[in-house]
Amino acid sequence: MKSFVCLSAALLCMFPAVASAGGGSAVMEEGGSFLVPLQERDSVLIADQLRYGFRLEGVEEGTGFALPDYSEGFRDSVEVVFPWILDTLDFQKGRKGEPGVFTLEGSVVITSFDEGRYDLPPISVLRQNGSGSVDTLVFDPQVLEVKTIPVDTSSFKLHDIKGQIRYPLTFREIFPYLLAASAGAGLIALAVWLILKRRKKALAGLLRKEPAHIVALRKLDHLRGNKYWGADKQKIFYSGVTDALREYIVSRYGVSAMEMTTKEIFDGLERKDIPADLFGEVKALFERADFVKFAKYVATEEENASAVPVAVKFVTQTYQSEIDSENGTGSADSK
């Protein structure tokens, strides 16, 4: 089969020379060609495409063909839109030592853009047998009749372009969108539920929050004893004591003690209802803590021993004064 294709291609290129020199080749009439429209219609209309070609049966394996050059078309009114194509319709393998036999079909695709009746040229094909002899096969021509659709100009009216046809939606078409919408709504509901649950949990934690004086006293209780009184640990000790008091001051008096210096804290506490002696003791405790933390001061054992009691005294007395104030207010209201 490969040798057949190669030989056909070679002869196709040589066809003009063989045709002009072909004095010794035999001319054989092979009957009619075929003209088949690619569109199934009752008649051929302008711009319709047709296959114009021939069919050969009993072609021995190894036979080569040279096909006429129709690249320029047949005439101005008939054009070739696709070149020659050779198709193998059937192949029968030969007996041992004998060549196989093909059924071949060759055709070009033609068209016309003018109405009329056209006589197509006969198809002449050069055939070279396995022995090297060359024959000319001639196929009878066909007639191409091209028609156009008549237009009644007297009743012809221009019409607007028709809009797109709208078909009703089916459940199968909208089901994926409904599924996606349901999934989205479920995710949104889940997110809202999680947010509300987290807020509720946070609110419950605030409601269960221990009073500030209890938290401060618990932290100060952890600092009792002398395990932090060493010179290398005093900074940790005084930081723990003053931090517990800072947090209590924030909750009890609303002073932003966590971000303030010692002077700023006690400037804010001066207007609060704190006994003068207690105010002085706590202020001295904060100043001593500043010396220990920032000036490398080493406090004495007496100073260390008095730090936690002073802090506990400040928390308990200020908290007790708040309770007494509330009780006094309550009794005055009842009267």
C-alpha cells in the first residue's frame, strides 16, 4: 500500500510530461464518472459542494496513478475547493505470490457561484501497471446544473431579525443551582450558629468571672514566703506583686494602671477614696519595686517581708470600703 501511494504521488507530478509524450500509451474508455452533492437536496443550489470523480475496481497492488491537475478549476464558473483524494473502498488479499486487488475511488470537491448549466471535462487518468506499461483511462464527463432560489420581488418584504428561541426551564436544569443555593444557605446558617455560640460562651465566661479582689488575693498568695527574696529573684517577686495590684486598680478604680508609670497611677488614685496612710504604704511599695526592677536595688528582708502584706492590706481595705459604701447606700435608700 505504501508503494502504491508513493508511486501515485510521483506520477501525479509527472502527469504533464507523460501526457505530452504519451505516444505509446493505450487509451481506454472506462465509462461514466460520478457527480455527488455533499448536501442531500433535490437540486444543486449556488455554493453547494459536489464530489466529481471516478471509481475503479480490480486495481492490482503496486499500480500507480497520475491524476489531472485541476488546481485552477474547470472554468471561471466552476471552482475546485478541495484537491484530489484517493480512497480505498475495498481490498482483497491475493493468493500466495499474487498481488492483492483494490477498489479505488478518486474525487475532487467542486462548487459554483453562478446559476447555469455547465459541461464538466472528462477525467483522464494515467495508470502504470506493475510491468511498467502506462495506460490512459478516460471517464465520461458529467453535466453540472446549478440553480438559485427565485425571489418574488413584487411580494418580498424585509423582516426584522428574529430573537432567540426561549425554551422553558426543566427541573433537571435548575436542580444543580438549587443544590448549590441550599448548600450555601446551610454554610451561612452554620457560620451564624458558630458565631452566636462563641459569643454566648464568651458572655457566660464574663458572667462567671471572679471578683477582682479574689483574683488579686489569689495571685498575692502565690508570692508569700521567701523563695523570691534572693537578689537574683527580687525583680520577679516585685513584678508579680505590683502586677496583681495594677490589675486590681484597673478593675476597682477604672485607672489604666497596666500602661501607666508609678507616678501616673497614684496621680489618678489621689482623687479616689483611699486612706492616706494606706495610700502612702502602697505608693512606697511601687517605688521600691521600680528601684528593684530598673535601678538594680536590692531590698532588705524586712522590705521583702512587708511587700505582700501591704498589697493584701490595700486590696482588702479598699474592697471592704466599697462594700461598706454599698451597704450604707442601701440602708439610706430603705429609709
